[in-house]
Amino acid sequence: MKTKKELKEFYEGLKEEFEGYIQMSDEKLNKIFTTKQSLPSWNTLHNGKNFILEACLFDADRSITIRQVNDKFAVIDEKLSDFKDEHKTQEQFLAKSIEKNINLKAKITQIWEEKEDEYCLNIKVLKPTLQLFSGFEIVGDNK
């Protein structure tokens, strides 16, 4: 968990280009990045009274999820390449776009981890452990 000050330091250190979204506490979801781009500055996002409610960002390997929880922020920062291919599955879900005539699907990568299961005679089985935002896919002819 990070304080708002720690989150600011983390956010300002993000120099890569990302696709994803940032949902501010005082706005409708209007910061959706369907292609990789530089993130808006911390000061551009914040007006002194608001905060990041939720953000999901992806740079082709690094997946970042930020969620506000009470007075702190939960941050998941993982690289997909750190996980074996056989321990990853990907699902796609319909997503909202603020751009006219753009149909999107959000890609979510499920990470599975081998763990002993007492109900399977303590044999190691794959169990879901993380769900990571993995970008958007623009679908259809978008006309």
C-alpha cells in the first residue's frame, strides 16, 4: 500500500508510454489511452481535491494497476515476461472508448501458480493468483 505522496513519486517515475485508463475520483471515465502514449503529468490530473480512483496501464510487458483503498493506494506492478507462458492465459472483455466509432476489448492476463492442494492429495495444481491488465485491442471495422 502506498500513501498519496508515495503514489505521486511512483507515478512521476513512469517515463514509458502506456495504453490503459486513469479514473479520477471527481470525473467520469474520460482518460482512456487506446494506443501507447506518455501519461499526463501528476499536476494535470490532480486539482488538489481529487485522487486516482483506479488506473490500469500497460507498456507491452509491464502491467500496472492502481486502486484507491480507504486513505491509501494498492499498486500492482508486474512484468508479464516474469511469468512462464504456460502459467498465463488471456481473456478479452468489451471495453468503453471515448473515441467515436472505436470498438475496444480490454485484455486481461490471468497468472496461474503451482500450489499444493489439500483436496488433491497435496499434488501441485495451478491456482489463479493475479489478473493483470494487458492493454486494449481495437476490433472490427470501427466505422
